[in-house]
Amino acid sequence: MILSARWSLLCLACVLPLAPVSAQAQTATLSGASTTTQSADRNWALTWSSETKYLGWRSTYRVPDPTGTRDAGSGAQITTSTGLQFVGRYEDLWKLQVNLRGGSMWSQMTSAGVRTTYSGFTDTTLGSTVTYYGFDGFQPFLSLDTNLPTATGVANRPKADPDLSGKQNNGEGSNWGATIGANIPFDRAWVGTIGLGYTYRGPYTNWNNPGTVRLDPGDVFTLATSLNWKQGPYSLQTSVSYAIETVALQDGQDYFRSGDKLTVSETFGYKHSDTWSSKINASWVHAAKNKIYTNPPPAFGTESFNSNGDTFSLGVSSSWKFDAWTLTPNAAVFFRNRDDYDTADLKFIPAKTTMSAGLSGAYAMGAGAITAGAAHTWAYEGEKIAAATPAIDTRAWTLTLGGNWKF
């Protein structure tokens, strides 16, 4: 798991829900399981969660092969994730939340008759948030988060399309983030949140290029706000974040500076009855021009055209509860309007349209529960920047299984 503020403000995960563009916004929602053990006086709670996810995909060229039979590659990826969350309160004035999560991954890809495999741990994330409730009119908080580079090899080699898997790469360096902000309840229906964050992203080795590349990604400053409204069966959340990234270094030399990124998201919910609820969420990300080396002359300046593509996502879901069961069918659409440059992989990622549909469910069993989900994704990539590179169709299946036990 990677602590990256490239798309959104990391440290507000517990207090300021944002909607960063990722494969999780493009594919049907599949939730892991969790369980909570709470003290008798309700001053603390311990939550354990676990999830295993399988992703399998196959791609075929659409052009210039008109039959669509030419194999462009296939693969599979299995990820496991386990986490603990502690939430404690002191005299109704202080709240402490601590999150720890880690896991492992196995991935295999076949392309042009060549098969490659990766197996190892993923990075481990550790975060904490302290909130103070002693002031009238606002609740200040401080969050500290870190990404521990426990991934085997800290490499990008072979991995699924991040638009399908939600994993930018297999591992990064040591990342450290801090956020300071406040929750502001205006009345019983409206609550606002504002936060300012900084993330230091440590160097790591990128193996996805000829030879070994030492990449020191840019640090990230983020300003994020959200406004939440709830009235009767209706709920609405609007989130806006603006991220500025410093210059990235490659083998100790100035290499790249990502353009500033603006992320806007909206979530609308409606509770039809005690057993039926629905949700619609949408997001948009726009990135300004990057700063790159131009040749000639060899100078570090703003690119002549914006190589970053805007991304749009839209998702819908509806949940039904009956007895011990909860079923949630869902669907999503993602669109990237043109090719974009990925500084994590040091390569361009294509314009793409992705559609997905899935079903997730949970079954409560006394002190525990089992959750499962399945989703099918259709992805179409337009022709790449190189004219000879064809468009590609991809079909993917995602299966998720989680367990839930009380201590």
C-alpha cells in the first residue's frame, strides 16, 4: 500500500473524505470485512479488517488487426491486506485514531510470449489523528501518516494496469505526511472541514527502465476542503483539493515537476427506507502543465502543451438489507480525455474509457461476518502518442473476499 499525495490529501482520510481519481473510482466498489471490539465504557474501540482480491485481465488489439484476435497480453494479480484501527476518547475532549495496514501481492503478466512474475510484500502504512472537542464552533485536528517501504524490491515490475487495480506501483520509499485542520459544524445539518497538509516523499529505486533509476519524487503541499449536508433521508458532500508538487529528481538531477492538480468530487445519497439506500458519486481532476527538460536547448521549463489529461468518474450504487444480508449492486464509468505522463512509472499512460458493473454483499453471523464481491470491467484505450501503437481493448474480472471476527 502506498502513501501518495499525488492525487489528494493523504492525512485527511479519517476526518476529511476526499475522492481521488483511482481505479477504485473506476471499477465497482468491493469492500473488505471489518469487526469492532469496544470497551464496556465505550471509551475505546478496536477494529480488525482483512481483504483478499483477485484481478484477472486480457487485452486484445483493435487496430490494425481488424479481427480482434491478436493477443496483446494477459495477467492476474492477487493482493491481501490486513489492518488494525484503534479509536480512543478521553473525557469527551480528545479523540485519538491510529491506523496500521499492510499486505502482500502476487502478480503475473504475459505479453508477446514473455511471462514475468512478481511476489512480495506491499508497503505498510501507519497513521494517527488527534481531534480536540473542547472549543465551541470548531474541532481542530492533527494527522501524522507514514509509508514504510516494506515492499520486496521496491519495484514497479510486473503489475496490473493501475486504472484497473488501483495500485500505482509495487512500492515507494519512506513517505511522511502531516496535516493540520479543523471540522466546523455550522448547524445540525451542515459541517465543513478544512485542512492543510505536507507530504515528504522519499527516494526509491525504479526498475521499470533499462538499468537502475534512482527516483526522488517531488514533495506535495495540499489544501483541501469539504462541506457535508444531511437532512432527513438526503445527504450531500462536496470536496475540493488543490495540490502543488515540488521538483522530482532522477539520479540526483532535476527531472520533472508535475503540474498543480485540482480535484473536485460530489457525493449524493438518499435513504429510501430503513432497508434501502442509494448513492451517486462523481469526480473531476485537472492538472496544469508540467515542467520538463526541453532539448534544444537543455533547459528546465514549462512544456509547450499540456501533456496531462483531465479525468472524470461517475459511480452509482444501491444497497438492500434484509435479515443478516446486505446486497449492493453498483456501476461506474471513468474517462481520461488524453494521454497523461505518470511520474511513478516514468512513462505515458493512455487516454481511456472504462466501464464496470459489480455486486458486493455481506452476511452477518453473530459475532462475525463474511463479505464478498465481484465486478467486470470493460476498458478501451485510444491510439497512443506513437502513431504505430494500436488501440487496445481490455476485459477484467475482480473478485473480493473478506473475513470479520470479533476479539
